[in-house]
Amino acid sequence: MMQLQDGLFAGNALYYLAALALVLLVSGGVGFLAQRDRPAARMRGLAVRHGGPGGPSLAKIAEETPRGLARALIPEDPSERAQIQFQLAKVGFTHARAVQHFFVLRLALAVLPPVLVFGTFALARAGLLPADAARAVLDFPRIGLMQIAAVGTAAGFYGPSYLLKSRIAARQNRIRKAFPNAMDLLQISVEAGLGLDAAMSRVGSEIHKVSPEIAYEFLTLQNEIGAGRDREAAMFDMAERMGVEEAESFALVIIQSLQFGTSLTTALKSYAKEMREYRELAAQEKANRLPVQMSVVMSFLMLPALFLITLTPIIIRYMAIY
């Protein structure tokens, strides 16, 4: 009897170790992702109190170079890390360890599905699950479990990148739609006698409910300039974070107007007019594409009905004869 119990314990030891490894992996991942950079958190809190609506960051913290175990998870190529950091900054993740958190999250999501699948199977083999659940897991085809684990791994690995790109595209679309209105407000503010910095701060404070993305960028720009950063570099960084051609053109207009001493009011008035015309042309282009798109949809919906009406009598006569 004792030998039988020892054999059962030895046979189930592997499954107990797998369950323990699963618990340690999940707890370690949660603990790693829950770590906070306390100095950066204090500076972000200061930004929320003094930065106005949207809470733009008052300080840009340089990216930390991966060290220790992080070097095995994060690419050592600085250009690849800079590209991911730039994409994360577009959607508001400007933390110094944002790149590390992104790669760790992607790896955790890729590893978690197979660990959960095989961990559940191990728990079922060890008899640690309810009888019905254990029976369902053990009766499930092994190839099906492997397929679930493989699909979960692929979704966990590529999912964060896809979500990041989709969020960037959605943010750029919202900025593109609201940018002409922001230019109109900026032009009105400058014509009313406000300086460029005061006008951008006022527009950022007023437009935060309609377009929090533009409000965030405008107020972040003013905080950077107020902290002593070069205006040209700050404006081009803002345009890169926005990722739309309208922002790049706006930065060029402002910089050229300040460098050559031309009237800022005239430049903003011309640019705001150009933005309104561009929005109107974009709407006309979308309206002109609509008939073509409708024709494609109508052809897919109408052709089956036309074939049915045309061929049904022939089919009926053929069946009646033969």
C-alpha cells in the first residue's frame, strides 16, 4: 500500500511542480508590472496639478538601458527600442520604462496561454480540479489543446503590436478631424492680442473636452518651452508625436514666421484658411468615392438575384424535360 502511494506521489510530482511554476509565474508577472517609478510618479502628479487639463508631463525622462534579465527580453538595438518608444509616445505612454513594460507584457501574454492550457491539464491529471471539469479537460483532444495554446501564443505576441498601431491610427484620425478647429481658435486668439504661447495655452485649455489629444500636445509644448527647451525642437517633437501632416505644416509655418520676422497673425490666418479648404476637399473626395463604393456593394447584392431570375426558368424547363 505504501509503495502504491509513493508511486502515485512520484507520478503526480511533475504536475504539482507545474502548478507551482504557474502560480509563481503569474505572481511574478503581476509584481513586475505593478512596480512604479516613484520619482516619475511624483513628477506626473506635479504635472496634473500645474499642467492644466489633460495633465501633460513636465519632464521627459530618458529611456533606461535594459540591464540584467531585461536584456534577454528587450532588443539591444537602440534604433528598434527608439521606434517602439516613439510609437508608445504617440498614444501618451512617455514613461522611462514604457518600452520595457511593452516587451515584458507581450512576452507574458505570449507565454500565458500555453502555461494556462498545460497547467490546467496538469491539474486535471493530478486530480486537483472538480470531477466534471477534470473529465472535460482529459477528454479534450490533445491536438486541440496544442492548437489552443499555439493560437493563444500568436495572439498574445502580436496582439499588443496590433492594438498599439490601431490606437495610433485612431488617435491620428481624431487629431486630423479636430486640427482645423484648433487652428481657427488659435488664429482668433492671436488676432485678439494674445501671444503665441498664451494663445496655445488658452486653446489647449478650451479644447480639452472636444479634442483631449490636441490639448495634451499644446500644453505639453508650452510646458517644454517654459522649462527652457528650444521652441523649434519642441514644436517638431510635437508634430512627430501627432503623426499627421497638418501638424508638421503648422510647425513649419510657426518656425518660419518667427525666423523671418513675418506677421504671425497673417501666417496663422492663411494656414487656418488652408486647413478649412483642405477639410472641404477631403469631404468632397469622400463623397465622390461613395458612388463607386455603393456600386460594388450593389453589384454583390443584385447579381445573385439577377442570376436567380434569369436562370430559374431555364432550370425548371430542363428538369421538366429530363
